[in-house]
Amino acid sequence: MPEHPSKVRTADKKIVSRSASSDVKPHRSLFERLTALISPEPENRAELLEVLQDAHERNLIDADALSMIEGVFQVSDLCARDIMVPRSQMDVIDITKPISEWMPYVISTAHSRFPAVEGNRDKVVGVLLAKDLLRYYFDEEFDVRDMLRPAVFIPESKRLNVLLRDFRANRNHIAMVVDEYGGVDGLITIEDVLEQIVGDIEDEYDFDEEEDNILSVGTGNHGERWRVKGLTEITQFNEIIGSSFSDEDVDTIGGLVANHLGRVPHKGDKFTIDRIGFEVLRADPRQVDVLLVENMPDLTLPDENEAG
């Protein structure tokens, strides 16, 4: 018995509806379809980065977005040892000594967290938050050991993307990096990891005005000290610091120290050039951002020792 015509039309509509819904695709122009045939989708990370760089050149994404995407890829390739502050350059406090001995050091370095050690750098017993030291001035029974937070230890091979996830999950900001024998190899902070992705994070070393390329911060063990932007021109640096560095090969003080080291400076690097002491306060994988500079006129250079 033949089906009722209305039922056939209804069935046909359903079939057409299902077919139309399954075949609906975003409309693409002939040019886009030809381009897809000629330039297939990226098959690896290098090709993807090329696509992103091309998108930046065509103003589809801005430079900051491109830099952050590249930073995300870089974080997954780097491990703790690649960006940690080396053991020899860690700022630590020895709680076996009276607080009055290391309190000026805490104030001068101006960190928010310090590894607390007992006698040597391998014996890290906790982390001291600088804000917890406020109680020292108001509590007569203040015991620094009671103020210590647990220290987190990680292997030097730990990937930065995994470390960042752990930092966020545990609400931790600093970790001690240890070698295969359990000895302390350095330290790393959540800021160090984030700066690999987003670039510089403003902190106590930032400057608000462009003209504040060089700021005096008192005197050190040898002479006057300054905080200096890496992009400071060498001519301005020479004029204020009293040095005589040449600007024939490089224009900025950041370029000068990179040439001296033969690589991009790392945070925590300390060195001297012609009786001027340098410490890298902040740097990223591409350039140095802020330096602590000290005039050291009483320093005896190696060639002077040989001449004498």
C-alpha cells in the first residue's frame, strides 16, 4: 500500500534537513581553497611558528602576542637548570647568626623571599618571607625559625611548564634546585618562569621615567652604586659613572656587557670591566634589562699585578 503523500514529503524534508546540517561548512572563497591546497596546514612546531610570524607580518597578531606564543613554546623546551640563579649567586641568610648581622643584607638586596640556611648553602632549612621580619621589631620573643616556610626542592632537569603548574597548584613562589646528589645547585622563582612567557615583570628594579636610566642607590663596599637600564647609551653611562667605555662596536651598556661575556647575560651574573663592577638584576633570554653598577676605583686589575 503506497504511503500517504504528506508522510513522504515529511520524510523527504527530514532527509534534506539532516543532509543539509551535515554538509554545512564555513564558506571559503576560491582563493582560500586554492591557498589551502598550495599551503597545507603546519605539521610541526617550526612550521606553526612560521605561520604565526607570517601572521604578525600581515598585522593579524601584534608583536606582544607573537612573543608570548613563542615564550610558551620555549618554556616547554627549557628546564630549571637553564634559567635558575646559580648556587654561588644566591642571596641567602644564615639563621645560625644573629639577626642583626644579616638584617642589613636583607634590606639592601630587597628580595621578598630568602632561602634560610644553617652554616652552608647545602643545608637549606626553609624560606623566610621578608614581611615576616616586621615582627622582629615588635616581638621581644621573636624566633626566626618559627617564621620559616617549608622549602621546596626540585631536580635541575624539571621542565618549566611542569614547574609552573606546580607553582600554581601549591601556591608556591620559590624552589631550590638540587643536583643528582642532593646538593643545592641554585634557585628558581615563579617570576623567572613567567618572564620566559610574558617578558619583563615590573618589580622593585623598574623605572617610571625614561630619563631615569641611571639611579643612584648609595654606596657599596668599594664606592657609589647605581641601578642602570640595559638600554642606557654608553655615552650617558660614561658621563655619569665616570667610565671611558668605547661605543664604536655597541651603543648600549647592555650590549657592552653581552660582548664582554660573549653571551646574553643571565640574572645574577657578577663581573668587573675596567674597575666597574656589574651585577645583572634582571634579564630575559634576549637581552639584559637592569644592572647594579658599582664604581670600584680601588680594585687592582690582573695586569697591574703583573706590572707590579
